[in-house]
Amino acid sequence: MPELTLHVKFDFAASHFLTDYNGKCEHLHGHNYKLVITVKGEKKNDGLVQDYTEIKKIVREHIIEKLDHKHLNNVVDNPSSEHLAIFIWEELKTHLPLLKKVALYETEQQFCEYEGE
């Protein structure tokens, strides 16, 4: 049976700074992050790969509540977009077995995608 891909978008705002970095991002600053969670799987008998409501609940509980309006250096070591994408994957992988990809946008022009193992 063919697989289908679902994407669910989230927004959160947070502050951070980068350590061992020489540039403007070494200073405290913030982003209005966009997060896109991708799941992939076969359509079940009910016509769904996974209920969007279930995905939203899981991501809000395990990610958004931990990161929204927080200082990310208190949550993730050296919270670059790369480290944050990996952190998000690790937090979600046991709760979303169909997780395929995490995309984290710092701005509309720059983002990181992670497809963990």
C-alpha cells in the first residue's frame, strides 16, 4: 500500500544565544520559530495515516510547552537550529512512531531539517 506524508505546523517564540560562536548570535536574541513535523505511513482502514489532532496534542505537550517563551539555553546546550532540531526529534520519536522529519525555521529564509534514525 502506498505511504502518505502529513505535515503539521507550529509556532513558538523563544530566546537564546550561541556559545563558542563569534558573531551577532553570540548575544542574547530571540526568534519566532516555525516548526513543521512530518509523519509518514500507510493509510489505515479509517482513512487516516494518523489523526492530526493526536499529532498536535503530542507536539504541544512534549515540545511547545517546553520551548515556547523560554530561554532555550536552559533547555538545550548551545541551542543552534541544528541542536534544537535534534532535541525535538529525540523528544518526539517515542511518542510519534511515524515521525519522518523535523523542520525548524528560525526565519523564513533559514531553517534546519532533521531526519533522525
